[in-house]
Amino acid sequence: MAKIFLNRSIAKEGTYSLRNGATRRLLLVINKINKDIECNVPFQGSIGTLEKGNTSFIFVNEEKRKDDRIIFVFTDNGYGVSFHSEAPIFSATSIGGYGNSESTIAILNEGTLIECHSYKNRTESDFYLTDKEQGFVKVSLEEAISMLHSEDIQEI
């Protein structure tokens, strides 16, 4: 019974798809549970992934076994993301189109700092932190810089 957070709402038996051009990689998050999934509201379930051809899938399934993990499913239809503090369990991207457009789906652990880039990096990034109680929490640039500076820095 993993506790799962999504940063998007998906209707019962629905899908959320991302693709940056007709020939680019298709990214799909598929709701296989028997209820609507609300944005940033935790629910019990399990996660599966599949890479097939030019498509990457994340399946949100009914709970199957005892599982005490907290899992975060992240989607972004913007200009690329960077993950800090924790590497993603799974991630896939679709790159192409105008500017530096890059869509992303990912499965993350708690404590991952997500940096969402802007169009051609012209403005500061938006930052989110995965939190076991609140789900995806927006953090200020100052908080993000503080977290980034707490990572291991090598002196030269």
C-alpha cells in the first residue's frame, strides 16, 4: 500500500499524455485505479513502468501488496527539469519544438528538489520539494539555493 502523490489530476480510468512533436517520444501516465486522482492528494496504490518503442508509460495501479513507500509521480510540460538531492527512480523526456521545450515524466522519492526551467532559461526556475506530508511543495529561490549549497561541494 504505497502512498502516492501526483502533481496532476487524472480522471478515473483516464490518461495524461505529453509529446513535443508528432515524431517525438510519447509520455503517458495511465490511471488504472477505480477512482479520480486529485492533484497533490495522497492515495494508496502501486506504480508500474514500461518503455516500448517510442513511448514511455507510468501506470498507476490498484494496490497489490504491502508497501510502506511514499512515491511521487511528477509530470512537466515545459522547458525541462533538473532533479537535485535524489536521483529519480524512473524518468523519461520528450524533447523538441520551439525554444528549449522538453516534457518530462518521473517517479521520485521523498526529499527530491525539482527545478523547472523557463523558456530558454530567461527567467529564474521554479522549485518544488517532495514532502511525505504535503506532497509537492513549492519552495522559494532562496530556500532552493540553501538546499543546493548543502550538497557536497568539492574544494579546488
